[in-house]
Amino acid sequence: MLVFENYKFSFANTKLDGTTRWKCVIRSCSVKLYTNENDEILKNENDSNINHNHNPYETKIIDRQIINTNCKRKATEDIFVRPKKIIFKEIQQKNCSAEFNETDIKCLRKNLYEHRRKTLPVNPTSIQEVHEALENLDVKTISGESFLILNDSKKHIIIFSCQTNLTFINKVDTIYMDGTFKYCPRFFLQMFTIHGWKNGHYIPLIFCLLPDKSFETYLFTLRCIVNKCNLLFSPKFVTVDFEISIHKAIVEIWPDSKIIGCRFHLTQSWFRQVQSLGLVSEYKNDFSEIGNFIKYTFGLLFLNPGDVEDCFVEDLMAICPDDDKLKSYCDYLTDTYISEESIFPPTNWASSSSELTRTTNACESFHSYFNQCFYKESPPIMYWLNIIHEIQTETYVKIRSVDIPKFPKDGKVRSRQDKNQINITKYERGEITRIEFIKRMCYNYKKN
């Protein structure tokens, strides 16, 4: 398309001398333009036929179409650049941001996804076709490494990683595991990601497509990863959420590894129980004894595991208000988390540490970024693979930067850690009591 004086022209033909003829997009209009090989406008076909029989387009409409056309072209030239990034770069270059609203951006994104999808291979229509397509596809990273390490068509488990990632994960002490479901490719239940942590860097290293959340599936997946790394791969710490099946699989594969339950997921579970018991209004009332008692329980996370049950029984229960709903909440905590015989004992989640890294929030942040790459849920496998390919390129950069320590940029996070450490030190020195300690620490995971 050619735009001249806010009139739109479409390509007609190119002559032997390199001159290109353009005709007005309105069929009833006979105006034509000519351009040379440098896209410079030469002349009208004849001087008597230079007036259009219709009004020119508004500048706003022209700008939108130009941006839409440019974005679609760039989306197919580089299928690994996020559509949103392409759109805003074009708008910035065109200097017309005031003409676009969120609805316009959403429409542009949709157009780019649809246009880009046409350049990708045909989408599989069944899980078996997914396996067959990957089997016939030479999946490599930007560095030329094989990226597909498992494509099991019987168990329907697919794992993506490369030798660089596997070598790196062998060198880290701490790994993080988490799954995302909404934007997992069609025919699979979840994308299960394994991150490595070193020097403050959280790096996505292994991407698994799983059909379910069963113990058998996790066990098979982890065993395969260990075999691909080497039989000596055994992380010291594994941070995960509170899912029995994954905990059991980790114990089976790495019996000497310490499982760290994600503090954020833990407190989310506790708060959901508060909601189910109808205690939210009490919790949000700063003058409520019941609400304050519930808040204090969140401070148990910062005790040594061996002190949790004693603190709960001796300190908290001594000040527990007489309320049936609150009693149900306490029973839930005891049966599921507090007792050494509970489903998730304190050894899984309690630690006298000021660090706020005992969560899978880095994984959650990654998945949030990942999800924004898609226009709709359950994307086609080929488009999903392109996004993972782009992420792997970033992973290479992060691995090369891992020797440079990375610290929290958020001043609030650093301030919280410093405050936590001061309280921990005071408690260890006996300057504050155990109950006073958990009262001071419980604010870290306060729910709104």
C-alpha cells in the first residue's frame, strides 16, 4: 500500500524500466500514481486526472493502517519478538501514541497473532500429532544445540532443555519448581518449569509439558532429567509449592535434598482456610482479637522447625480467643502443618531466616511474563515453542552473567530483610520473647 496526501493506493504493476504503477484503492476513482525504483513519486498518469472523486482519509485512520501493516511485516520477519513490543516500537517511531487506546492495542495484537500464525506450521489436531510434529522437527536453540530432550508419545511427556542448561543446573545448589496451566499448549495440563538459582539469579532451565499432576508423572519426569544431566545431579534445596505428589517424587529421586515449601503458597493456603471459615472480616479488623490471633500464626514461618509446635501450643493457644470458627482454623493448621506427623510438617516450611527467597515467586513472575506472550489460553504447540525458543535465548545471556551477584532492586524488599534480621537477632539473644518475635514477623505475609 502507498499513501500520498492521505489517499491510499494499491500496487498495480511494475514496468520493464522499473517504474511502478499504483491505483487508488477506491474502485470508482481513476487516479493513479507512479514511483521509481527508489519509491519516489514521479507523476500522475495525466495532469487531467489528478483529482480524486472522494475525500481523503483521516490522518488517524491512515496512521493506524500503516502501523498495522508495518507490525504484521515485522511480526513475520522475526517471529520471536513479542507482538506488544513490536506494536509500541512502531507507535513510538510514528509518534502517534495519543491516537491509540487499549482497545486499539488489543486489536493490533490480535491481528499480529493471526498473521504470524499463518507463517507457522499447521497446528496439530491431537496430542499424537503433537508428538509426530516434534519428532519430525529439528528443534534447536539459537546456539545450535538440540532443544528437545524427551518426546514420550506413550506417557505424553515432553521436555525441552539443552546441554548448556543441563550443565549449569548440575552446578547449582538450589532449584525452584512450579507449574502454569492457563497458557500450557493444547492437549497438555501444565507447563512445569525448573529454575536454577545462583548469586541472586533465577534462571529457567527446563520446560516440561505434562498431562497431569500425578506422582507417577512427576517421578518419571524427574528421573529422566537426572539421567540426562548425570546420575550425580542432586540439588541441596528444592523449593516447590504444597502439592503432595511432587513432594513424594522429590523424596524418591533426591532423598538427601531438603524440600522447602514456598512460603507464599503456604500463607495463601492458610488464608483460603480463613476465607472458607468466614473469618475474613475478623482478619481485616486490626482491633479484633480473633483477627490478630490469625495474623500471629503467619509469624510461625520464621521460627526454627523444632520450635513451631511448642510455640503454637504453649504461646499461641494460651491467648487463643474462644471461638468455634477459630478452633476449626487451629485444627486445620495442626493436622496439616504444625504437628511433626502432619502432611506438611514444619521442616518443610519453617526457617529462622530473614531471606524472602524461600518462595517460588521468581517462578510465578516468570510465568506471568510468559503468559503475557499469548493472546489466548491453550496456545498451539508451534507458537508456544517459538516463545520458549525466545526465552532460551535470554537464558543463555543469564547463564553468562551468573558470576555477577544480583541483589534485590526493590528498596522495600531490602528494608524488609534488614528489619527481619534485626528481629531474628534480638530473638536469638533473648531480647524479645518467642510470642513477641512472631508478632513482629507476621506482617511479612499479611493478606489484603
